[in-house]
Amino acid sequence: MTNDTTQTLVLGDVEITRVIEAKGPFAAARDLVPQSGDGLWKENEDWLAPDHWQPDADLAVLALQTWVLRSGGRTVLVDTGVGNGRERPGSPLFHRREGDFMERLAAAGVRPEDVDVVVNTHVHADHVGWNTVDADGTWVPAFPNARYLIPAADDAYFGPRGGYGNGAREMDRLVYEDSVAPVHRSGQAVLWEGAHRIDGRLVLEAAPGHTPGSSVLRLESGTDRAVFVGDLLHSPVQVLQPSCNSCFCMDADQAADTRRRILGRAAEHRELVVPAHFGGSGAFEVRAEGGRFTIGGWASGI
């Protein structure tokens, strides 16, 4: 996976900057979205390739990225990527990664001490990694003045109370211990459930299924609206067939129901949909046509 440049879009009074940690081929397309058949990808090859799919190798293209929102004089980070120096056995793209994300964040005009709020849409390795940094062998919060908003359901499930995801994956324990527990120890963690308003323009809402605490962040400023959907979507093919979950979705039925609900609201209210991992343009408009969803257009600027 490679790095890319930062990109910026303004919606109402909110400035949105996309800071990409890495981007490139991630996994075999039907390994990532197992229920999607060959035909779904091939029928849409003309626009899926090359930003979302490499047809020759049959690899889905993803981005690891953070969204920087400047709202009401505050700086909000939505998801924090993979991080450096993490023990992630079984995940070669994440294991002991070393990159220049903090430098890229600085190039976007964000110093660690400037960040007021960190949103983790859910507790997976590629959404909480830069929550912390290594300070002489000890993991400490990367953003010393920030409140970290963490879904309570994910904190319970992936933390010690839930046996670190019931012990299903050693990586879940490692992720929690190096990227979440230090934020608790510093007193900066804020657990929420149901909904949590950040300010007059931004509100978090529960969107479970991918994980127990998966969430979306809604933006409303003037006539502009957007919804940051985290891992509700990994590929555009899931817009065309919302019943198709990623291989990482924990509750398949709930994830599919949540996906349909969020896409339906986005189409009705003309919300720009901003997934966590799309390559190419990072956001799109969705349309509902005859009970099906289509991509109405890609956002310019990001």
C-alpha cells in the first residue's frame, strides 16, 4: 500500500480534510466481500477499476485514512488508522508498520496538541491505531488535549470485561491494550451509547452489526449534510447490493439491515456518504431507485 496526498472539502461551516495513511490493493475482492459474485464486479468494471478494484489481479483497492473535521473552532479526527510499531500477527499490512502519518497530519495543519476530539467509529485495528504513540516503550495518547469518543458496546466487547472479544483473536487483545487502554488510563476516554452530540453540527449515532458498537457520524451544516459511515461499506459493490457484508462483519443480518437503513436515509436526505476505506474519491452521493441503491456521483475535492 502506498501513501497519497491530503485533500480538502468544505460543507457548510465545516472543513473536511482527508489524510491518507496508505492506499492500494488490500485483499481478493470476493474474500473481502464474500457474498458478491464475479458478475457484480465485472458488470461494473468500467467504474470500479482502477480506484476500487484491480481486475487483472482481482484485488479490492482500499485506503487507510483519517478524516479531519474543523467545526466551530474545534478539530475533530474521525478514526485514526493503523499506527506504527504495532504487533499485529496475522495481518501483514498492519504488523509492525512504520509510516509517516503524523508528518502527513502536520502537513494538513494539525499538530497533536491541536486535536480536541478523536472519534473511533469502532474498535478495530485500522481505526484506533494512532490513538496512541510509543513514548520510550510506553503507549501514551497521541493527542494530549483530546477527548476520545469510543462506543461503549465495543469497549465492553473488545476490552477485558468481554475477554478481549471472547478471546477469538489475539489481535483484539493487542489492539485494545496498545490503542485503547492507554486512553482510559489517561482519563481521556469518553464512552457513549445510543447517540452523542459533539456540537451543533456533528452527532454520533449507533450503527451496529459490523461490530457491536459500530457507529456513524452525521454532519449537518446549513443545507449540507454528510454521514461518515466507518466500515458500514468497504467497497462500492455493497451500495449496489447492501446484503453483501465484508468478511469482517460480526453480525451479518444486523450489519446488512444497518447498511440499508443508513443508505436509505442518505438518499432521502441527500447526505454525502463518507466510508472509511474507499480508494479514489473518498465520498459519494447515493440514490434510491426502485428499491435499489446506486451511486449518484463522486465528491470532488476528496
